Amino acid sequence: MLKYLFMIIFLTPLCFLYNCWWLVHSLMFLSSFIFMILFYSYADLNMISYYFGFDYFSFGLILLSFWICSLMITASGSVYLFSYHSNFFIFIVLVLLIMLYCSFSSLSLLSFYIFFESSLIPTLLLILGWGYQPERLQAGLYLIFYTLVASLPLLMVLFKIYNVLNTLYFPLLIDFGSYYFMFYVFMFLAFLIKMPMFLVHLWLPSAHVEAPISGSMILAGVLLKLGGYGIFRVMKVISYLGLKFNYFWFSLGLSGGVIVSFICFRQVDLKSLIAYSSVAHMSMVIGGLMTMNWWGCMGSFSLMIGHGLCSSGLFCLSNIIYERLGSRSLLINKGMINLMPTMSLWWFLLSSSNMSAPPSLNLFGELSLLNGIMSWCTLSFLALIFLSFLSAVYTLYMYSYSQHGTYYMGVYTCSLGYFREYHLLFLHWLPLNVLCLKGEYFYF
């Protein structure tokens, strides 16, 4: 594990070279391919070194982090073209990648907590430094305060676990039984706000709308997955209380997903619509994790990876339009099929993946989640029917509204699309639709 970590750490000095953008970009893709190919063992935990190691669950998410961080640099071409401190930008992306890599490969709860929290700092710098509107300060504060207020009780809980067990090493953790109800609540709250669950989701749309494209990609692609990964890891300590009280988070997650789907219909901002759809998808992941059965956990894992690629691709598409027209409003971004017909194909492909059409990984994850959630509680089919139907409805609304109709008369000129943009979208779409052939990977 340390060799990959050193590989990323030794990329950081390259950021201070004069013209390092494409060099670091190529080397990041190279490192993600090396990481992908050198995965060789079928043990439970492998490549263990100094409290770092990974199993199947964390391997997929580390690979997703590598991939999305490499694509972030591809997507942020404008930062490079207009020289908006491009060296510092790449440095922040690499620091963020180091934080994510360490948090997914930690074998100790404390080191996971430290890296889980420190991934906020580079994200905040991305939003404050390269965001668009002045409201980005408020969005950054939302992000910090929501996450920190929820995470401090979690730190107290970790100290308590260490006090009792004398270790925070994942494989040595045991169930605490009916120790203390607030212990259970504090443990979940930090991760559920990060997911984000309905009622504590307000930081997400504001952060997305104000963030630059790279910030949106990493937020939707990887940072939301940290919450799900954390719940999967700490479930071992609180499974007894979980059997008693999980129904609350389960029902709040699913019903909140339905409400958020309705909120999606009245969005006029493209980014805001995609951000709210992320909340709806993550609510299914919460439902799957709370069932604590194998179908639910593995289904939520595959949906997390599928949603990371799909949502990130949709944000790239909205940014491509934003760079042309200077607005993200659906009232102005109409009739884009007349101006950019080839881009319309990518809108269609990624929108269909967003509503879990075959052969995307989202379909694979949602089918497993349907299986897991329905086996846990048959009545939940009511919420699941709405979730699946409404996700198709708001995705079609977004697609048809942005592609069809008469285009805005104020459009002066519009380039069809650069090779960089098609390449970026292809690299989102290909793994999303090819990974469904590797279904057995998600159910080992």
C-alpha cells in the first residue's frame, strides 16, 4: 500500500515546475492503471503495511478516487488555459487524492477519522479558490460546519471504543451490544451527514452550485462515498443496536429520497438538479446499508461506484454548457441539440445511466438493493416504486428540457465540443457501462 502512497506523494513536487499540467495529468492516469492491474490477491485484507491495507470494498473506492481525480484535471482545462494558478490547483488535487487514498485504505478507525476529516480542507480550498459566485464563502461554511459539528461526537465515541477494547484496528473490533443509545446515534450521524441523508442535505446543493467543475466532480464522485464506506466499517461495533434501531434511518432515508425526487422537478439550475438527484440516489444506498444483509451492502457498493461515475459525468456536461453560454439556468440552456448535436448523444447516454437503464452499473446496484431492501421489509416497495419511477422522470425532464425547444436568442457563438471534452465523457461512460460485465466482482 505504501508504494502507491509514495507514488502520489512524489508527484507533488512536479506541481512546482513551470509547465507541469499535462505531465502530472498523464502520470496520474498511469498510476491509476498500475493500481488497477496490480490487484492480485483474493484474501480478505491484503497488501497490509503500517496500518494501511485494502479489501474488495475499499479497492473499488480507491480506484474510483484515482480515476475521478485524474479526470478532474482533464475537466478543468479552463484553469490551465487562463492560468488561474494552475500549479496550485494541481497541488490541491493531489493532496485531496492522498487524503482519500489514506482514508479508504486505513485499517484503524482513528486514522480513518483523521483522513476522513482532512479531505474537507482541500475541497474547501477548491470551492473558495476556483468557485464562481461570491456565495461560495457561505457554501464553504455550510460544508465545514455541517460536517464538523457531526464529527466531533464521533471522535469522542472512538476514544471510548479505544478505552474499552485498547485497539481501533478494524478486524479486532467487537460488537458493543446494548451499550448506550447515544453511542449508536453519534456513530452514524457523522457518516449520514456526509452521505448526505435527507434533512441534513442542505450543504450539498449549495456546495455543488458554487463549486468549480473539479469540486463538483470530487464531491459527487468520491466524497459522498466516504459516508457509506464509514457506515460499512463501523457497523461491526453497533450491529446489536443496529438491529433494534436501523429501521428509523432506513425509513427516513427512503422516504427522504422520494421527497428529494419531488424537489428535483422544480429546480431551474442544472447543477442543482444533478446535486439533488445525488441525494435521492444516496438515500437508496443508506437503505441498503441499514438492512445489514449481503445483498444490501454489496448493492450499495456497486451503486456508489456507478453513481460516482455517472453523476461526475453529468456535472461535466453541465459545465460544458456553462462554459459556452455562461449560465446554468434551464431557461437559457434550451435547444442544445441544435447547437451541439454530438454532445446530445452524451447527454442521452449519461442520462440513461442516471435512471439506471441497462447496461449501466447503476442498474446492477439498484437491482441488488431492491432485493436486499425488499427482503428486509416488504412494505418498502412503496418507496422504491416512487424512487425508481421519479428518478426516470426528473432525468427525462432534465434531458428533454436542456436538449429540445428553441434555443436562447442571446447565444452569439457556440463551439461544438473539443476532443478533450469527448475524451472526458467517454472515460466516464465506458467504465460505467463495461463494469456490469464484471458483476461477480461485487459479490465475492
